[in-house]
Amino acid sequence: MSDDQYPGQGNQGHHQPQYAQQPQQPQQPQYAQAPQYGQPTHVTVGYQPAPPRGLSIASMVLGLVSIVLGFTFLVPLVGFVLGIVGLRKEPAGRGMAVTGLILNGLFVVGWALLVIFVIGIGAAGIATSGTSGA
């Protein structure tokens, strides 16, 4: 073996293999320094108010009250109107508005049927009393 295979080694009696350079270590990512003690940190917390549901709640409550106070025509009528307005203006209270509409609507329809029935009975009574003659 000749020493010419390894240039730059000179005429040394033994062969020293040349090692390749070691691969570079990947660099660590640089992080921002944490604030030092004594420096104020500002934290902003976003506050979102609850969506309005007052009309829907009022409609549902009046619907429930109508079960007990259904003999009044005013309570279910007001609850029905509040349910319609709440359904249109308060999408967050949709379920309560629908509940109020159903309960109040049943009592309003019940009152309407009762009024029609009473008027019908009265009209029938007048019609029969006029033909019977004395």
C-alpha cells in the first residue's frame, strides 16, 4: 500500500482515516423571555353579556300562570303577545317563547271557543223564544 492514497498525510508509517465533520446540532427555537418580577402583566378577559330572554321568559311564566288564572282573558292574551314578540326578537329564548305561545294560545283559543259557545247558546235561545210565542 502506498501512502499516496491519503494526500496530506505525508510519509507516515500508519494510516489515520479522516473523519467527516460531525453534523451540526439543530438549533433550539428561541422563546420570548418571561417577564421579570415586578413587571405588570396585562390580562384582558372578554365579557359577553347573556343574550336577552326577558320577553320569552315572561311569556312562559304567564303561560304557566294561565293554568291557574286562566279564567281571566287578559293574562293569556298578554302572554301570547309577549311570546310572539320574544320569538322574533330573542333567538336565544326560542324554546321558552314557543312554550309560552303554546300554553297561552290554548287558553286564548279556549276563551274564544267559550265566547262563541255562549253567543251561540244565547242566539239559539233568542231564536227559540221568539217562535214559541205565548
